[in-house]
Amino acid sequence: MKKDIQIPSVENVYIAIVNEYNDIYKTQDWNAYIINDKAVDLEMVLIVTSGFSEDKMTSIFRKKLDKLPKKSYAKIELMQEDLFALNNQFKVSFFEGNQMFDKTYTFRKNTINLKALQAIPLMDVKGVLVK
């Protein structure tokens, strides 16, 4: 039964952690984004995030997007720098048409930093990207 369920691989959907200026508080903030670089809309996007190490674990954060239009992105959450010492995991599930997709994105501990910044697809910013 469970073995009969086919979940195809996810392509052109990314998670990025971006360092950007906050005009309201006049600070540099790290924000997590989901990016849909597909030519189709994603529906019922569910994102479950958590941080963990051998001896620590954060609380679980959940976010739902009814629709993520094609070639667009959406902010998931503000991330505190203390979390970068942990592995940060983003479990993403969504529907494309009638097909369900699921993928886990993991930022390994200490990989989110200013030295790791790269160009982010669809966004005119630099950040850390997991494909």
C-alpha cells in the first residue's frame, strides 16, 4: 500500500536564506524564502521547519501557502543567527496539478554565513541556497 504511492522528485523549487536590510528596525536580518522557479503554480504548499543537533532541538514551525505562483517566491520566516549553529531542515510538500510532491531541504550547521552567499534565482539578492 505505502509502497504503491509514487512521489516524484522535486525540480526547480528551492529554499534560500537571505541576508537583507530591514528598513523598519534598521538591522540586517536573515530570512528564509521558498522559490518556485517552475512554469506552473504550486498549490497547498506546506512547510515544516526545525533546527537540530546531537543534543539540541528547536520547536517546530509550520507554514501553509494556498498558492505559490509560477516564477515567484514567498517569505517563510525570520531566522535568528543562533540557529545557524544547528542543522536547519525545511520539509516542503505541495501539489502541482493533481500530483503531490515532497522534499526535505537541509542547511547543515554553520553553512549559513556571509562567506557562503551566492546569487539567488528569481530574487535580485544574494543568499545561501539549497536545491
